[in-house]
Amino acid sequence: MEGVILGLLAAVLYGIGTFFAKVVSNEDPYLQWIIVNIVGIVLCVILFGGKCRNLLDYPNKVLIYGVIAAILVICGTLALYYGLNKGKASVVVPLSSIGPAITTVLAIIFLKEQLSFTQIAGIAMILSGVIVLSINS
């Protein structure tokens, strides 16, 4: 249950943050990307500085996956901000929300996670909604 609540909190925070990012991205998407990364680094140091082990204590696989994840998230965020600069938030943001469905498919294939019928139906509805929202744009 805690994961569900945190997931919903993440969605709300991300949604509100993306609204403000649209305002900044209208002016300059690269500025928004720079601001997000600077603030992100500062917050990480404040919130988590000293809580992680020495980087050399982690297995190489964990570090490599962490770097790959960071690169992909950073590139995806930059693409989102550039998309917000070029298009309407009402179209760009729903299209960018397909990401969790991709994560779910990868988790099923590679992590052998199981989905209930209700979860599958929910993902199908979300994908259908994204398609409907983007058809007339």
C-alpha cells in the first residue's frame, strides 16, 4: 500500500512540476533542463548526502545500471521539455506518460513480475486514453 501512495504522490508532484516546466520551456527548454539538474543535485546532497555507501562498495552491475538509468531519464526529460517548447502540454505530457507502460512491459519480460487482470485492464485504459488524446493533435 505504501508503494501505491508514493506512486500517486510522485504522479501529483510530477504533474504539477511539469505544468511549471511548460511555462519555462515556452521560453527555453534547455534552461528548464539545466534548472532541474542543478536543483536535483543540490537536493540530493542535502537530503541524501552521507546516506549512501562509498560508490566502490556497490557491485559494478548496480553502478552501470544506475548510469544507464540516469542517462535515459535525463535524455527523456530533455525531450519532454523540448516537446513542451514545440507543442501543447495537453498533448506532449499524455504522450510522455506512456513511459510507465514501457517500464511495466520490461518488468514483466525481464524481472518476471506478474500482473493481475485488473492491472492489465488499467494499463490498457491508460494507453487507450493517451491514444485518444493524441489523435486530434
